[in-house]
Amino acid sequence: MAAAIFSLFIFLVALLIGTSSASSSGLQILQAERQIELTSHIVRVYLTLKIENTEDAPATEVLLAFPPTQFDHLALVKAAVTVGKKRKKSYAPLEAKPTEQRDAPNGTKYYSVSLLKPLAKGETTTLEILYILTQSLEPFPKEIAQSDPQLVYYRDSAIVLSPYHIAHQATVVKTPSNNVESFTQVDPAQRSGSELRYGPYEGHGPYSYSPIIVHFENNHPFAVVEELEREIEISHWGSVQVTERYKLAHTGAKHKGAFSRVEYQSRPGGSGVSSFKHLLAVLPPRVHSVYYRDEIGNISTSRLRTNSKKSELLIEPRYPLFGGWKATFLIGYGVPLKDFLFESAPGARYLNYTFGCPIADTVVDKLTIKVVLPEGSKDPSVEVPFTVKQSLEKKYSYLDVIGRTVVVLEKRNVVPEHHVPFQVHYKFNPLFMLAEPLMLASTFFLLFAASVAYLHIDLSIRKK
Amino acid sequence: MAAQETSQSAIFRHAFGNVLSFTVLLLIGVMAFSIRLFSVIKYESVIHEFDPYFNYRVTQFLTKSGVYDFWNWFDDRTWYPLGRVIGGTVYPGLTLTAGTLWRILNSINIPLSVETVCVFTAPVFSAFASWATYLLTKEIKGAGAGLTAAALLAMVPSYISRSVAGSYDNEAVAIFALIFTFYLYIKTLNTGSLFYATLNAIAYFYMVCSWGGYTFIINLIPMHVLLCIVTGRYSPRLYIAYAPLVVLGTLLAALVPVVGFNAVMTSEHFASFLVFIIIHVVALVYYIKGILTPQMFKVAVTLVVSVGMVLCFAVLAVLIALVASSPTKGWSGRSLSLLDPTYASKYIPIIASVSEHQPPTWPSYFMDINVLAFLVPAGIIACFLPLSDASSFAVLYIVTSVYFSGVMVRLMLVLAPAACIMSGIALSEAFDVFTRSIKFHLVGTTQNPQENAGDATKVTQNDVKSEKSEDTVKERSSRKSKKKDKENIEKPSLVSRVEKRLLVLPLETSVMAVFLVVLLGAFYVVHCVWAAAEAYSAPSIVLTSRSHDGLHVFDDFREAYAWLSHNTEVDDKVASWWDYGYQTTAMANRTVIVDNNTWNNTHIATVGTALSSPEKAAWDIFNSLDVKYVLVVFGGLVGYPSDDINKFLWMVRIGGGVFPHIKEPDYLRDGQYRIDSQATPTMLNCLMYKLSYYRFVETDGRGYDKVRNTEIGKKHFKLNHFEEVFTTHHWMVRIYKLKSPRNRIRGKTKRSKSQKSGTSKRSTRKKNPWQ
């Protein structure tokens, strides 16, 4: 008994020491407001932190803590600081990057946000943070029949996980509809319509955690592109050709049992509510020669609408996608070169194109972008606003001799927020454009010359 | 001076003629290629129909794994659980051709996909085929006829039907190989060159590689040789044309795995060996005749004939014994149905069930060869003026192919080149006569008759000369026998002189006739373009219909195949009627039980039996075959007529042919096939009916079948052993999954076991012939 008490005491002491060491940076969160949006299959969390420095040493960075399970599903962390007063309020983006901490309890992972200017003692600042989680909604039941709605679990903590002391905090969870099966009660917590409100909670120490589960209906199409390969081929003859290969999956609750076409067709609202049958791809304006096919031929169910701002391609896979079903397809199109290729210096050019997946509201597990530079281009370099895996390849296309340089960019876990421009710089001598026409011309010339020669050569030994 | 001028103008004419015919040939090639692109333009660049999908799949394997793996390829994706040795059972010509083409293109960095190469193989080879037709007809009746025949062949609907872009089938390259083999045979016959004889054997080898129809060659050429011998046209050239072909050709043919020893063991090839013996005897006789005096020769003949008769009988007896010892008398079923058109429908329902094995109707002749049907007789007559070795071959070719096309609609394809050659000859001769008459009259008005007569002769002489010199230019390397040269000069000039005197028609008549012939040609062209665009370009995996609100696309087949390929396990077995086997393996990449290569009748009969059995019995059969999904094609919702219900009687027949408990009369009410309320209970309870019409009544409330134009007989029913897992948008393909057997409650089974253990066993055996 005494031993048990003693060990508990030791444990508490250790905990105290641990927490004090973690919060040794001396920052304190005065107010934390969190809004968790669960309306689609992408979880967006908006976090507003009002931070005060309580120590003498000025603070240059703020740590954001994530439980390890969440960290793996983290697609994007964005931070901004509010500048100016009420009227002229604006946001200045801050850099957020993952960091390691030596004594992180229970494998907690961190992002560190660098402040614009160091925070002196007693000063406060307000950070606006957005982070996006993918594949964090677990369908339960795991398998549903055609007429069932799709219910999912969302797991998180009622209290914001943080290495700092939080004075006041509140969390709002937004669900897509009023159908919430259950949610963990952490007083005070209440539900009104499609909103769950946790808090306000006062004075929680560092690394406080209070697990919650929200079980609710979410019939949003869980469209996940498991693999997307975009090949952007630059031709200096006036066109950029883009080919996108998709491996699409519905990652929601698995479809169970029969699929009845008659039910699906006769009751569009009541049957297969979590399935989806079309997707919208937003393509650049002035797009031409669009095609949509898969490995067994053209798919005839697509519609293209173009205007001066953008082109919208509405595509329907061959069959509606229910939970667990998959489909593969390919979209290709050409866009005018002058919209995307610019000359930065004499002989040097750069391509300015959009990163990410053109299909709206999807998650891409693995995105590979291949930029095929024209034959004979040199010194490729890439500018992307976030970290990607880069490598170079060679590709031989129509009548190539030395091959084209291919810049390969790879990124996992891509969400629509990654839809930002990136640049590929390279050097190119326009004379190379003439290589292939000249080659063809000379081939034909040789052919004709050979046939002329053949007609004039007499190889017979004896003259007739 | 004048002579020099004429010779110069002759050279000029000759050069101009060469360039002109080269250009015309090039344009014919372009036309042959482009007329076949309607399918790509109207639909898409996709492989068509059923067999091409198999060829495409084989080509994919070939390009991926290389040629050695291809020879050893054992395909476990089809004919489950038997599998199929693909390398040893396909004619590899087409796939090797396309595979080589693809490899060459990729090696010079033209990265076309295998599919693209496959789609465009047929149009490319039809251009080759029209050029080969030019060569063949030129050997028979000169360059004019050659060009006309090539142009006709480039757009003959019968050939288009098998060689539109995407129709990636054996016939696409085989017709080229067929014509080219014939060309080389005639070329050898005309020149007596061993070089061409060797090429001929190689061309024959290519034909053997490409198509089972090679037996047509190996029977037609011996027939022609025999004809030549019988009509006293034996010459050393004939010997050179024939003997190397048989020896080399047979050896080469035996190299093709699918033919192998069949090249010497089946009856289809025996005619060639018989003629081979005969030609040697004849050659020997001619040789002996050359060395002996006439008296001695007579003595020798009587001696040899008596001995020879004995020997011949002996050989014949051996042959007959050999043939009689094999069960089908050494003939394959398809060949037998060629000789006896009623054979298939009597004995082999599986051959009879294929629509392309039916005899054609008269309209299909008009559809497929159009005006050529009327021009052919004229061409045959032209071939007899004068009859040469080559033209007698052409006559023989047309006569035999007309017979074969009358037996099987598929062989219309063999008739088409013959018809084109004959019509080419006819048209060219007709133009020759008419234009000469016109020229005669036009020249006659300006000059006095005597001079123009001389002029006309000169012109014809010139023509002959230019033709001849053209020949010599083309065949510089080959040594022509002097005799042949002489013939060439003498015969045509004599003929032309005779013709000139006989065939000068009045000017008005000639002009009218030319006009009419051009009109005929124009009609042919219009028909061909229409046939290419409307009749033969549909890929049959995607259907379209035009209604008042625009074009409607039915892409259900690919919808179903794509669903299968993405949403079922890789090893799942899919059962369907054999028509869809090739497509399922190629597009869905799933194992099938039977496919379009109908090599195992019992296996197909098993599937037929399952589909015509009641649900439980069918479930047992399918389960014993490890089947997970059953696919049926149903056209009743949108009115697609070639669905499984319409094919169902064949399933019953083929199934009943092996498993006698399936009886066709059980499915017919008073000899009529119907699915409405008058249908027999066996019909309304069979699996095919149930899978096709499951919950169909819920679409319109009364279950009206648009194909059969009737309300279905049994509307509301449940499936106990099958579960609908996918139905395409227009209900054209329905996929069902076999329900896993229900867990047995222990007490229940025990009781039922004790009650009727003996009877249940027997009854299952009766129901399920597979166990």
C-alpha cells in the first residue's frame, strides 16, 4: 500500500517536472478558440490562439502539438498572425514546419510556427491557424447496405492539446446535418442543430487531453484519389499537353450486399445517398482537345463548359461509386503555351502551373507531377511553396534522340488547399525546335536520293 | 530522225506511265487506309467485337513478355479450371505482325500504345492487300486491269467489314497474305524463277501463320496445277512454281505450333501431296519423251502405265486406310461443313450457332460485293481471251470461292479479292475497247482512214511495247526465259490486231458505254462508302442510337467490364455465355469458364446446362466450377436484340447435346419460343430467365420486354442462391454473385440426412452433371 502511494507520488512529481520543463518557454495561451469542420471528408480545424509571453526572454516561435495519430493524417498546417487593429485588420502568413522535441510525452508531434518578430515579455499576439486532416473520419458501421446512410466517427480531444497552459478555451464541432448519433459528454458540452459546443473550459495545464468521439451522419462523397500522376509536357510549338491518370476510390463505409439498379434509379434521394456518380474538374481557361477515357476506351459521360475564367469538366465514371468501389480513368487536355510559359531571361524560361488535383473536393494520397521539358533543355529547377520529393528522369517521346528531361515532383496527402502555382525554371535554345523537322526532312531526302541512285545503278555483270 | 523521236516519246510515255501508276497506287493505298477510319471518326479508336479482344490481349502479352514466353504461354484466365495453351493454339501471324510493328515504332521513339498499333493494323494491311491485288492482276491481265482491281479491292465492302480500324482479326492480315501468295505463285508460273518460288513458300508460311484459311491455298494451287496438266499446259515453269511450294511450304507450315503435324496428317493437305506425285510423274514422262524416240516411248508408256496403275492403287489404298482410321475422316468440323453445308447444323450446334458460319442470303452478296457480282462473268469471259496459265488460275479462284462463299457467310471474304480481280479485268477490258473505238473514230475524222488504221496499229504496238519494257525494267534481276519473251511479244500483238478489227464500236455507243461504266463505278463507290460508314463501322461494344433528342450512347458493356475489373477480386471466376469470354478476360481481366475459342464442347455445354437449369441446380454447377459471378446480357429494357434470352435456345441445344436431361421441347410451347405468360414452367424457372428479368417488373410496373415485344410471363420472384451485385445503366449487363451456402443448423441436417440420404444423393447427381 505504502509502496503504491509512494510510486504514485513519484509519478506525480515526474509529471510535474515534465510539464514544467515543457512549458519552460514561458508562453501562455490566454484564449483558444477552435472550430472543427466535419462537413466533408476533409476535416478542417480553425484554431485561434491568443498568446502571451510571461518570461523575460523574447519568444521567437510557438509550438503546436498534435497527437501522433492525428499527425499522420495532417495534410497541411497554415499559420497567420493578425496585424493591425479592428478596421485595418489583415493577416500576415507565418512559416510552420514540423519539428522534434526531446522530451515529448506519449510521442506527441509538433509544428513550430515562427513569429514575425520576437514576442517580448508581457506582449500578446493572436495566431490564426488552419490545419487539415484527411482520412480522419472512420465509418461506423464499416459496411452499409444500399439504402443506409453513412455514419462516421470523429475522434479528437475536447481540450486543445498544447505544450502551454491554456487559460480559456472553447471548441465548436460542425457536422453536416442534424443527425448526430452520439457524442462524448465533457461538461459543459451541448448540441444545437448541427453544432456541438465543447467548453468553455478554464485553466487547463500543458498536455491536457480529454478524448471525445462524435458519431454522426456524413453522406458527403468520400472521393479519394489513391494515386494521381500528372504529366505536363511542354512543346515550344505552342502547346502544353497535360495527361492526368487517376486511381479513384470511395473510402467511405463499404457497400454491403446487393446493388439494385432499379432502386438506385427509382429513388435517387433515398438510395445510395453516400455514393457519388460525378466529379467536377476545374481546368484552366482556353483548354482544348480534352479527352476522358480509361484503359478500355473512351468514357462518353462527360461535359465541358468553358468561359474566360476557367473550364469546368463534369466527369462521370463508368458506374456510380459506392463505398469501397474503385475506378481508374485518364483526363488529358492541351492548353496554350503562352498562358503558362514565360521568359525570365534570354534563353531561360519558366513554366508556371498549378500544383494539386484539379478535381474539386478530393484528397490525393499520392500525387506525382512530371514536367516533361522539351528536348535539349538544361538546368531545371523547381519552386514549390511546400516540401516535395524531387527527382529527374529521362523520357523518349516522338522521334527523340537525346531524350527529354523530366522533373518529377512527389507529394503525399494533397488537399485542395495545395492548389497553388509552382514554377519550373530551365534553359532552352530555340534552335532545338528545328531538330525534329530537319531530321524528318533529311530522312525523306535520303530516301529519295537512294531511290534515284538505285534506278541508275546497274549491277548486272554482263551488259545486255 | 522519226524513229529517234518515237523512241524518245516512248521513253517519256513509259516514264510517265510508271510515275502515274505509282501515284495511283499510292492513292489507292491511302484510300484503302482512310475508308476504314470511319469507325475511329464516328466512334473512337477502340478494339471491336469479340475475337479482336482476344488478339489484342495476346498482343499485349507478347509485347510485355517477349516472343519466347508467348510460345509457352499457358493461359489460366480462361477455360477455368482447364486453362488453355495459347502459344500452341493460336495462329500467331497477326499478333506477331502487330507486335513487331509496335517494337519497330518504339525503337525509333514513336511511343504508340499497343492498342493504337492493333487498331490500325487492319487498315494498313488492307492497303498492302490492294497493292498485292495490283501485282496479281497485273500478272494476269496487265497493269490497267491491275490498277482497276486494286482500286476495287481497296473499297470492297466485304473486306471492309473485316478490316475497319479496330477490327483486329486474323482476316485483316490473312487476305493480304492470301493475295500475295497467289501473286507470287503466278509470278513464278510466268517467269519460272526459283527466287519467286522461294518467296512464294515464305508468303505461304506467313499465310499459315495468320489464318486457318490457308487450306484454301493449299487446295486451290494443286487444283490449278492439275488443271494445267490435264489441259496439256504442263511446263517446267509449272513444276518450279509448284514443287518447291509443297516441299518448303509444308516444312514451314509444320513449324507453326497450331498446325504442326497436321500439315502432313490431315486430309485438307492430301490433295497437294497427290498432285505433287502427279506432277513428278508428268515431269518424268516429259523427260523420257524428250530422250526416247516416239516408238520406244510408246513401248515405255504401256509398260509404265501397267506398273504405275498397280502402284497408284497401293498408295491410294494406304491413303484411304489412313483417312478412314481417324474418327472425323481426317477432316476438321469446319472443313467438313464446307464440303457438306448441312453437316454442322446436324452434328455440331456450336459451329452452327455462330452467325458467320451460316450460309449467306442473296442480299448479302449485293451488300458485300455489290456491282462486282455483275461484272464477274464479264471478267471470266475476258480471262478466256486468251486463256493463259495465269488467267486460268483466276477463273479457278473465282469459281471455287463462289462455292465456298455460298456455304459460309464468313468466306465471302475469300470471294471478294477474286471478284475484284475479275471485275478489274472486265472494267479494264471494257475501257480498253471503248476508248480504242473512240480514239479510232476521233483520229478517223481528221485523217484518212488508211493512215489512221496504221496509226491505230502503231498505238497498240506502242502500248504493247511499253508494257513489255515495263516488265523488263521491273524484272531486271530475274532472267526471263526466251520463250516467254517471244510469247509476250507475239501473243498480245496478234490478239490486239484481231481485237482491233473486231471490236471497233460506233462512236456514240462507245461514249455512252464509257459513261455508263463510269456511272456503274460511281454507284459502287457510293455504296462502298455508305457500307463503310454506316454498316460496318460499329464496334459493337458501344452502341449508339439516334432519337429526336440527339445521339444516345449505350456503353453498358464497358461499364460492366470496368466494374468487374475494379471491384472484384483478381482471382474471381466469372461465368457467362461464351460470347463474352474474350471480352471479359481482355477488358475485365477476370478468369472465365468458357470463351469464344470453342475448343471444349463439354465445358460450354456445362455452362449452357447451368443457365438452362433451375436456380438451385445451376448454383450447384457454378459452385462446383468455383464461379463467383454470373454475367448475363439483357436487352429487354432498351431493345437490344442480340441478348442472352435470344441466344438462349442455343444454350439449351448445346447443353442438351451433352447432358440429355436438358431437352429443347421443355422450353418451347407448341414449338414456339416465348417468354410471356404462355411460356413453359421450365422456361420461366430456368436461371437465364430469372437472372435476366429479376426485378425487371419494377421498372415500368408491368415488365414489358422491348425486344420480344411482350409482357414477361413471371414477374415477381425472388432469387435464393444468387444476389444482384451490379446492373449497368441501361440494364444491358447484369452481374450476379453466387450466395455463399447458408450455415446449416446441425439438428436439421442430421434429420434430413437420416430421412432421405439415398434419394438426395441421387437427385443431386441427376441435377448436377458435373459431379
